[in-house]
Amino acid sequence: MKTLAIYSLKGGVGKTAAAVNLAYEAAASGKHVLLWDLDPQGAASWYLGVDAAPEISAKRVVAGKEALGRHVQATEHDRLSVLPGDRGYRDWDAQIHAAKQPRKVLESLIEPFSESYSLLVLDCPPGIGALATSVLRAADRVLVPTVPTPLSLRALDEVLEHVGDKKVGKTRVTPFFSMADRRRKMHREMIESPPETMKKAPKTFIDYSTHVEQMGAHRAPIRVYAPRSRAAAQYKALYKEIR
């Protein structure tokens, strides 16, 4: 099983939309996919039809007293399941810090899912803490949505610096341009002449789009309700580049 994390230091960069749509594209390609919604807000879970989130105790999970697998829910999309977000996830950082082997907490929780799934997608909350560091260590690839602005690029630099400081190892950090508005000169120029940190980014970028905003109204991945839209094509192309 491969683990793909969608992570950003900043909020509001299209992280959850990317997690949901890339998980859907992977499932549509034939993979058995689990999306683990690590964000206490549970937006990814809600997009995938979860109305009532389970009560998950981060303390009990980290201590090995509560099995995460019992909380997995099937979605109406073939081969795509979700482990819903929960407000109890706010305690992750503290519980990981308190664990006997904090570096191995997330990896040990992920491992059992490899029996049932070929891809695990982690929708991560913003910020840098113990959970984020664990994600950076455990994931095979970390996708970082980056808006074509100096502030978003500064946040990407902080992520890369954090990875270097922690000597994460196997993790591949892959930024990609997200919420790009090509009507804006700055966005166009940055896409056409990307900074050094974006030189190895996928060619595909995600436009700022009303179809992305409509995910909340439809509670579904974009290709379900707007299969011919540019946004649907972009997420499909992005998945093909990073799979």
C-alpha cells in the first residue's frame, strides 16, 4: 500500500478538494482507496457523504485501545472508503508527543490498512506539529497545494525546511500550483516562470474554479457532477502525473 498525504502549512489552498478528487481518481482507475480525514473539521468526510462523524479518541487510538478500522465507512463511489474526521483529532499532537515511540505512532496505525487497500490518502490539517511531522515521515509522497503567491511559496519553503531539519528520509515532497487564477498577472507569471522550489512540480495545475466551490453543494468529487469540466480534467491529469 502506498501512502499519499495532502498537506500544507496554510489553510485555504485547496487541500481537501485535492484529497477528495485525487482519491476518487485513484479509485476510478481501479485501486482500492482509503481516504483518512485527519482534519478535525471533517470536510473531506462530509464531501464523501458522512453526516455523523464517529467519536474517536486520539488518546485511546495512540494507546492501542481503540481500533481505527472499525470506524471506516464505505462511500457511494466504487472502491473508495473513508475514515472520517472527528473533533477528537485535535488531541493528536499531544498524544503523539506523549507516546513511547512518537516517530512510529502513525506508521503503526497505517500498517493494518495495507491488508485491504492499495492506496491510503491522508487529508491533513494545516500547521506544523507532531502530527504533521509523523505524516511527513510515514507518507511515501506528500503533495503540497501552493497558490501562486509569495505568501504561499513562503509556507512551502517552511515545509521544505522542516522536512530537512527532521531528516524525514523516504518522503517525497511534491508541490503543485493550486487555486490558480490566470486572470491575475502574478499568478500567470509565476506559473510561466516558476521559482526554484516549483521547478520539479507537476505540469498540471489546478485553476480557481466554481466547480471546486460546488463540491459542498453536491457533496461529491467533481467528476461525478461535472465530468466535462476543466477542473475534473485537471485533477485526472494531476493524478496521472503523481501516481
